[in-house]
Amino acid sequence: MVVIANRLPVRRVRRGNKNVWEPSPGGLVTAMRPILTESGGCWVGWAGMARSPGKSFDVDGMEVRDVPISAAEQENFYEGFCNATLWPLYHDAIREAEIHRHWWRSYVDVNRRFAEAAADALKPGDTCWIHDYQLHLVPQMLRELSPGVKIGFFLHIPFPAEELFARIPWRRELINGTLGADVVGMQTKLGVRNFVRCAQRFGDAEAKGQTFLIDGRPSRVGAFPISIDTAHFERTAKKRSVIERAEQIREKMHTVSGRQLLLGIDRLDYTKGIDYRLRAVQEVLRRGRFNADDFAVIQVAVPSRENVSDYISMRKRIEELVGNINGEYGEPGRFPIHYLRRNLAFEELIAYYGAADIMMVTPLRDGMNLVAKEYAAVRTANTGSLILSEFAGASQELKRAVLINPFDVDGIATAIEDTLTMSKDEAARRMKSLRSVVLKHDVYAWAKGFLEVLQS
């Protein structure tokens, strides 16, 4: 087994007076590491630095192969074509996509380098699993280099409607490159439908339902919704130190007097709908039924792409909105919005989930959004409520969440009011249903399901 992803499953950290590599957190790494260790396989990816090692090395029993990317390629391939062309288009063109030929040329070059690095680690009969939108061309390139290998591809973000995908001048190359895989996985059935339509219109393969015949072999497309390491989240939520930290958070937010705590945790990205969500909170306060004595919001914004103009302006807009709401509706020592721009350590994250009465997950578009599943996994007593965007892939499974249109400020405000007054019995019934989903289908079941189809 060889896994190919844009980033390596390890990160470089400072320990004492030296730099060391340690495994990165995250469900994909958690699921794939035991498989790679057992099979003697490796992970091919980029270390995230312009001057990365560009070599193979071992971290805690897992082999990793670094693919070097120069500073210019980071600008053109990663920040350019991946995140200024594909990212906005794949998220329903919430922001206008930029299209530049030199970005595309860099995308092709880097994809070829990933394919060549993987080919060096593969022999006939091996399995390779390629991940995400940064590497659409790798399946076809790898098939040419290693024709006897089983190849899977999984897209972690949404796949767009054909009207949006059609804007890309290299749409044929992206489709044919992806169909180099034996199995192409999407998060949702909508993603599958969109990809199938685009492949029928722009690709060179012959379509037979969700299977395409290309170069005399089949490529199957299917939905494989990703999940989380549910047991790990549950175990952490039950730790005494985490429970005590959750109580400290609740005490600081004065919940002992009946004040309810609402929580949002998002990467600071324009797809996450943080500004719409805050305007909905503002609308709740404006209506006058609830005030800062009745509820408080903690919004954690994880820094992201801070040198990109769209992200800079979005951060400024969000911080101005927080200031306006607190200035109009706050009192000394009692503010409705508490804004934290930072990363949270894992146990701290779980403590915040445990402290929150209501979790707000309202992206404008998201392939899955695992925060929604993480919150459900942590609520072991079936308490708490989840407000969830219908445009997050997770809404297709977590049907008993309070579903909202993330563009509808009035609708989100009404959902917040309804959730604040929801009976404990109804909240428990809904949470029990959400938890049954994440308990049955964790990240290990996701990986096993995909690989079984790939090997069949």
C-alpha cells in the first residue's frame, strides 16, 4: 500500500534544541497508518516547506517519502492553481476563480513529480491510494509508469456542477487524469452525479452508469463519506482532565445561571460562513427575545492562508462584525460574542465541544465537515444540539441535526432561537440519532469500505 497526498502525515516540531518529525493529527493519518505499517508501505507527500528534505525516512515505524516543492511551485501550484482556481470553483464559486496558464503548467509538473515518487515505491500487484484535488493528474500518470498497480482516488472536497467545472480550460485533462484510477471516490452522491456528468461531457471515456471504460479498463465512481476516529474522541471526552476543563469553560461563561453556550470552530476560510452566522446571532439579539444573559457565543477561528487578500479582508470583516455586535449588545463583563483566533490543542478542542450546549456548523459549501461528527462523538450523554448547514456533506448522514440554509440569516436566527428553547427530551432524541451514525461508521469503516471496492 502506498498513500499519496499533498502533505506528509508528519510535521516538523522543535523539541529542546533540535527539530524532530512527529505524526500529524487527523483522521486520514489515523486510519491509514496501521495499514501502511502492516503492509510495509509508505506515504508520499510534501513536507510543507520550500526547503524540504526530498528523501525517504521513517517516523515511528511508518515510511514517508518527501516530494520537494520549490517556493515558486508553492506559489503557482499550491496557492495558485489549487487554492485560487480549483478551490473556489469546487466550492460553488463563492469567490471568483483565477485562471492562469503558468499555474496550470506548475500543477502538471508537480503532479508528475508525485507520480514518479510513488512509482519508485510500487511494484506490480501493489495498491496506491491518491488523495484530493491537488493531485487529479496523478492516477493517469501513475498508471503509465506502473501499469500493474491498483489505483484509487478520493476527493475530500465537493466536486462542482458541470457549469462551473466547464470554466476550467484543462477540464479534459483533469477528468482523464482522475479516471486513471480504478475507483474514484466522492464524499456524497451529489459529488458522484456532478463528476459523472462532467466525465460524460468532457472526458474521453465511454460511460456506463457510474462506470467508465477508458483504455480498455473500467474506472468506477462512488460515494464514500469520510468519518472520524469516533472511539478516540469518546475516550478523550471521558478523561477527567478534559471534563474539568469543560466545566472551567462553562463557569467562565456563567452558564450556572442558565446561560447557554453556543460554539463555532472553523478554519478562517470564506467557505465556512462565519460572517453569515455572526449576522444571524446579531439578528437574534435585535429581535429582543434573547439577550447576552441568555446565551453567549464562542467563535474559534483557526488561522488559514493569512497572506491571501481574500482571507485578509474576510478576517477584517469578521473581527469588525464581532466588535459591532459586542459594542451594541454587550454589557461590562457580559458580551454575546467571544472571538478566539488560534489553533486549539486536541484535548482543549474536546473540552470546548463538551462545554457547548449548541454547536453551529454552517459552511456555505463543504465536502463533509468533520467538526459536526466530532461534536456528536463527544456528546456521550446524548446532550447538546447541532445546527448544521444543508450544504455540508455531513448533512446527508446527520439528518436529525437542525438543518439550515447558511445563506439565510433570518432562517439561521430562527434556528438558534428554536434550539435555545428545545426541550431536553427532543435534544436527546436528536443527539442519539446523530451519535448512532458516527458510532456505526467511523474512519476505519470508511477506509475499509473504499479499499474493499478497490480490491474487488
